[in-house]
Amino acid sequence: MISLKKYLDAATAGTLTPDEPPEEELASAVLAAYRSALREMGGCSLEVCPALGSGLRQGLGKLEAKLSPPICRDTVEGTEKNVQQQLQNWGTRAAEHSRRQTGEVKDLLIVMARTAESVGERDQRCAGQINEVTTRLERIASLEDLTQIRASIEKSAAELKTSINRMAAEGKAAVEELRAQVSGYQLKLEEAEQLASRDALTGLGSRHWVEDNIERRCSAGVPLCVAILDIDGFKQVNDEHGHLVGDELLKQFAAELQSACRTTDMLGRWGGDEFVLLLDCDKSKAKAKIDRLREWVCGNYTVQGRSGSIKLRVDASIGLAEHRPMETMKGLLARADAEMYREKAASRAGSASSRS
């Protein structure tokens, strides 16, 4: 964790070495790094624990917004204490969440063990009853009276039938109980898997889900293109209007992306203001799709801020890469990311020249 107070104390005391930047420049750089660290911690919390990460991200976002210059020492000290407290509280809740999930698995194992134990006891009881019937049948051989033989056989047959019916009924009940317990835990596991595969903010596929699908397609050797989309100037939206407005813009942008994609396309949130699109086609067809998608998602958006509606012009830089034979997922994503940054740099250069 970067300590703002440490650097402010150094600047105030004049203990900076000659080769270090001036006090104002150093404080500005440290402040920017600290704010960036808070944003990254919030994003990582969603990846680590989607069920609880959203709350920590929002809390850190509010603290990060308070660190807009100019700031005073009290603001810095208060922010550091709040960050530590939020991280401690989140860690406690995340640990408890993990314990609950572990406990559910433990409960399932206990249910299965108890069911197996009850089946064993039932089988032993029924086996004893059948042995008694067998012993009676063996005694019949020593009987000479046909009436007694017949009565003994009828009684033994009736007891044997009762034992078998009871064993079948108890077995069915035990199996049904186990099936109900397993079904309940299976539903919980499916819900947990669904939660892990979805991004908590936008509802798109999570980063883990995206990576898993890219790896499977790379291994299958099917035509595959990956596009990385990054919203231009998104940091400025957060800085000027706050993270709640930024989150709302991300949700609207994600919804537009989803409506512009086919059901066979795979779309996910990579992190922050970056999104990933998987296209099962070659690069020429993928480029045509990306051009149409750009026209659809880029343009004017309206989001609700604290004081009313805010109109924002949204553009995006998009990097496209086609999978090469034997190429890894990381290599493919790195090339798409590099293309995206090249487009972003060209866009900035064009904007700068037009203003001049």
C-alpha cells in the first residue's frame, strides 16, 4: 500500500534528495498512484469474490473520489484509515463466505455418510430377519405332520415377504432423501458457478469465463478472432462525474454491445472499461463485424447523475487479432491488446492535431 502521509511528511520536512522531483510534482504523482491502486483493488475484489466485491469496489471508489486535488493532511490520514478498515471488513466477510461454502460441501458429505450408514443398518436388520426365516424353513424338514409343515411354510413366507417389502420401502426412502439432499446442493453449486461466470456489474461473461472459452477454442483449432474494446476517456468520466455515473455508463455500453452481437458471439468484460469479444470466423469477416459494431455502440449516451441527466459522447478503441496455429491464449490477447493501444494512440494524435 502506498503511504501518502509518508511522502507528505518527507516533502514538509525537506528530506527529499536532490534528484527527486519537486514537492508539488511528487505529491501529484503519488496521489495519482494511490488513486489508481484503490481502483485496481476494487476491480480485483470482484475477480476474487464476485458475491462481495461490488461493495468494496464502491466503497474504495468513494474514497478515491475524495482524493481529488487539492487535499490536506487530514483527508489523507482519514482516507488511509478508511481504506484499512474497509479492507479488513471485506477480508472478514470474504473469509466467512468461503467458510459457508466449505460448510455446505461438508454438510453434503455428512448426509451421504449418514445415508450409507442407515442403509447398512437396514441391510443388517433385514439379513437377520431372513436368517430367522431360513432357520424355520430348515426345521420344517424334521416335521412329519403335513399340516404343521404347511402352516410353518405359510408363516415363514409371510415374514419373508414382509421383510423384503420393508427393505424395499426403506431403501426407496433413503435413496429419495439422498436424492433430495444432493439436488439441493447441486442447485447451490450451479448458482455459484453461474455467479462466477458473470460480471457482477454488467451481467456479461466474467474474465475467467472469457479466458476459459478462448483456451478451449485455441485447443480446438477452429477459426477464432478476439477483439478488445476500450472506452476512450472513461477515466475522465469517473473524475468529473463520479464512479456511480461511470458504472451506469459501463452497464449501458455493455447492453449496447450485447444487442449488437449475435447469439453465437461470446462477449465478456475484461476489467475496468475493457471488454472482450470472441468471433468464430476469420479476420476479414471479423473486421466487417467490428466496423458495424463500432457504429452501433459509439455515440451519445444519457446517464443519471446527482443533479440530473448527463449527456456523454462515447467512443471506443478496438484491437482485433486472429488466432494463429499453436498460438497460446496469452499471445492472442497480447496482440489484440497491442492493436487496441495503437488505435487509441492514433486517435489521441489525431485529436491533438485537429485542436492545433
